[in-house]
Amino acid sequence: MAKFLSGFGVATAVWLLVGTGLALGLGWGPPEPEVIEDEEDVVVAETETAPTEPTTRRRRRARRGGGESGGTESRAETPRGEATTGDDLREGEMRTIDGEGTGGEAQLTGAQIDAAFDGAMPRIRRCFVLAAGDDPVSGRLTFGLRIAGSGSVSAVNLSGPAAVTTGECGDCLRTAVRGIQFPSFDGPEMVARYPITLE
């Protein structure tokens, strides 16, 4: 029995040495630390080797500014050109006139629309702070809106410089105009356009 146990111990030791040699020879051992070089930062990262050893994970800091590419941080570009955003005003839909009803054909006048926009202008001006980019925006911005007989706005769209018609600024402008309460009128929904000049 003693011979059997000693033979078994020797065989186990030989197999462990052969297995370890094969594992290291075939690259099955712990990986070498990886070195990543960047222009400004050098970070050493190790992959996980054993649960008892502390590991560090690769981290790259975003560089700000500098260089021709402006660094690795992605910046959204300021929208250029003209854009139309917002709701479909359904201008091409056919109007139905109720010949037997009591509904009238009244519409808002230009003076009524101007007066309602004058009251909303402080809210509209505040939205321009949210315009994309730091460059001043100029051009013509046109508010298109569909107004119900009750005086409430049911649809809004914007046409003009993309820096103000898109993104947060565009959302703010559409919300401000949707909140305008026009005088009520005895007639079907109407479509109105209100242009302003940005300087």
C-alpha cells in the first residue's frame, strides 16, 4: 500500500508540472499588463488575474480643447442653414361648411394676432438664450400656427435659422407660442403665420 501511495504522489506531481508547463507555453497563464499611450496621458491597465490581487481597469480621460481636432470629447455642431420643425398645420385639408348649423365664418384680424404675440414676446425672447452655439443668429423666423375658434393654439411650427428652430430653443419657442390665448371667434380653425426678424 505504501508503494502505491508513493507512486500515486509522484505521478500527480509529474502531471502537475507537465500541465503547468503546457499552460504557460501555450499562453494560458496570466496576461501581461497592457500599456496604452496617449499624447497627454499614459495609463497602465491590467486585466483580472486572480481574485486576491487588486486590479486596475483602463481609464482614458477626455482631453478638453487644444489640437486641430478639438480633443477627443465630441461636441455637437451648431446647426447651420434653414429648418422647418414642429407640427403639420394641415393647410391642404378641405374645409367643410355646415350649411344648416349656426357656425359663422369669422376669423382673427392681423391686429388681434399682433396683440396676442406682443403679450407672449417676453416668453419668446427668453427662449433665444437656449439657441445652439455661441454665434449670434440673424435672419427671419416665422411662426406657423393653427388657431381654433376658442382662441387656443392647436398646432405650431417654426421656419427659419436651424440654430433656433431645432433643439431646446425650438422646443421652448413652440411651447411659448402654444401657450398664447387668442380672442375667440365664430368660425372654423384658421392658419396664421407670424414672422419676426432676428438681428
